Amino acid sequence: MQSYDVVVVGAGPGGEVAAGKLAEAGLSVAIVEGDKVGGECSFYACIPSKALLRPGELLEEVRHVPGAAEAATGSLDVPAVLGHRDELIGHLDDAGQVPWLTDRGVTLVRGWGKLVGERQVAVGDEVLEARKAVILAGGTRAALPDIDGIDDVNPWTNREATTAQEIPASLVIVGAGVVGSEMAQAYVSLGARVTLLAGRGVLPREEDFAGQQVAERLAEQGVDIRTGSRPTAVRRDDSGVTVTLGDGSTVTADQILIATGRTPQAVDLGLEVVGVKSEGFVEVDAHMRVPGQDWLYVIGDLNGRALFTHMAKYQAAIASGEILGKPMVAEHMADGPGAPRVIFTSPQVAAVGHTTTSAEEAGLRVRVVDVGTEANAGGSYSGGGVGTARFLVDDQRNVLVGVTITGTAVAEFLQAATIAIVGEVPVTRLRHAIPSFPTRSELWLYFFNELGI
């Protein structure tokens, strides 16, 4: 039995950050990984998807700027796009990720880790003992819906879609959340004929105007969006994959991508051995600790609080601080429903905090203020297209509780809104944070004008 201060199970972004912080503080740390160091984000999600999206996004923006538009007469070089994507993900080899851990003195143990007792993790025939704590950072995997024939057609999930070596002539995507919408955008820009089965609509968890604007742009690019009817059966033959919908219509394509959500990888972690439920997301307290188990922490997607890479890293810092006896201030937890998020479609959707719907569900009385993202001097020459910025002001406390911004390259706009919301800065105080002229950040001035301050 090998003994360490802390054993981390899962070397994705959250696990890496936790292991690194603890090792830098002088603790002995082992990290267990059965797949790739760097996790889903580095190889199958955030990094490759943005590599596929960026060329089309950039070309579209250039074509909206007079002078530059005349120079942008060609189409995307698909092999070059895929080649650059492959470089960014290390050709699916995690050798480049490992030194970040080993340089900090973290011991990497390859294999599937599972609890076999209190403070004990088995990896094959080897048992690792954790003197202080165990951190589970196992993440999630793509969820496959209950559709007749789904197991027989070898559907793509995000993993196959973001790492494909060839672009199919046609692609049908089931689900229009983040993965479905982004991959529809990427693949249509790379030359595929895309059908998007949107169910409740495009980006149904975000503000209605955001989903509508993205849907309109996808349709302009040639994506066939079908809403209101769900798939009931799929089959594959020589003509490709045929999807039968609830209304009796069918869609046929060369390939099918399932993008209907994620499911936690809680099974086979040995949670039941220590009296913790082993199905679904694992409950944690504000310090990422499993109730009743003062030595067991769960961070990242596995706890279901906010399924984002940046939130996994944030939670890693919280758990590490607890283990080191240096707890973070927890009065204003930034994960959960208030987590910042960016959807890299065209237009981009950058949001933090509540939407109008979630604010209402939370019982908040908010004032809704909408301004045009591009309706200022900065927007006049940026190459931006349609865009809306929505601000939700809590009438009782006079602070922002939600911001959603759509438009070209608005991802970097989000940090200002995040600071305002997490810091609970009164809007009368924000009024004195003046954006430079001429920048699109002047949308904040238009917001203040609408408030009459």
C-alpha cells in the first residue's frame, strides 16, 4: 500500500489544479487517471471545438468589414483547420500534459481509481492510502437518449465530432444545446449539410432572444432546424443514418451526432463502499465536501453544481484550501446557477447569473434592460452583426443578478459583468466605471442611460 497525504481521482482540469495546489503547498499527492491527463476539455470538448469554430467565425467577421471583405474571397481550407485542431489537442497524446504534474512532484498513477474503504483508493491491484483526503474529479460522459435503434448505429458524441478526421457530406444532430449548436455551426462552416433536431428550440436554457438569434444565423448558413418533434427511431443502411421523428417524418444523413446532455461518471467509483449513493451527481456542501465524510471531496462535473471547466478549477481551489486549512471566503459562491458561460456560436452568447426565466423561478423581482451590443461607435466598424445585451437588475438590492450578451466576439465582455454580479456592486456605483471610446463596451453606458442614472 502506497501512502500519500491526498489522492486525487481524475486528472481533468479540476483534478489537475487541486493536485498542483496541494503539491505546491508541500503535501504528497497522487493523481489517478484512466484516460488522458487533461481530461475531456483538453482533448474532446473546449479546445478542439473552439479550434473548429474559430476559422468560420473569423472569416464571417472579416466579410462584414468593407475593404477586408473584398480580400476574403476564398473558402476555408478544411485540412488546415483539422490539422491545427490536431496540433492543439496533441494528436490525442497527453504526453505534453504530464510534465505540469510531475514538475510539481505529483505522482501520476495510470488506471481506473475506485474507493475500497475510508481514505483508500484501489487502482488495479494497487491500493493508495490518503492520510488527509480523497478528491474525486471524475467528470461526466455523453448521455445517449432512449431512442429505438440508437445502440446499433454507432452514433457520434462530442468526442467523435470534435476529433473527426473527415467532414461528412451530411450530418444530423440530435439536441440544440451548447454542443449541438456549436457543432452545427462548425460543421456547416466546414462544408457539411447539417440538420439540427432542436426539440424545445435552440439553446433553450438561455434567454429566448439568444436562441432565436443563433437559430436565425444557423438557418442563414443553411442549417435545417427542426423543432417540436423528437426522434423515435434510428437505423443505418447503405444510404446512411435515417432518423424517424414523432410526426412521422424522416431525416437521412451520412452521420448522426447525439448532443442531448451529460451523465455523471459516478458508477464504479466505489462510493457505495463508504455509504454514498453511487448514481447521479454526488451531493457536496459549500466546501466541496461530501456530507458525513469529512475526508471526501467531489469537484467538477461530478457534483453537478456547474458543468464548466472554469468552475471545476474554482472548486479545486475551494477544496484545496479546506484541506490546507486555508478556506476561501464562501459568502458569495460563484458556481451553480450563477456561473459564467460562453457559447461560441455566431453570434456568441456570453452569460452570467440569472436569465429572465430563472430569476422569476427564484422569486426575484427584476428590471429588464435591453440594449444593442453593436449600437454604439465601436460597433460601427467592428464587423459585428446582430447582438443584444440584456441586464437584469434586482429592484430590491439595486444590483445586477444576470447579464446575457450576444454578438460577434463578445466572450471577453463577460468578465466585467461577472465582477459586477459576484461583487454585488450597486448599479449606482457601476455608473462611475466608464468604458473607453470608441469601444463596444459602451453598451454599459446605454444600460445606465436606460436606468436613468
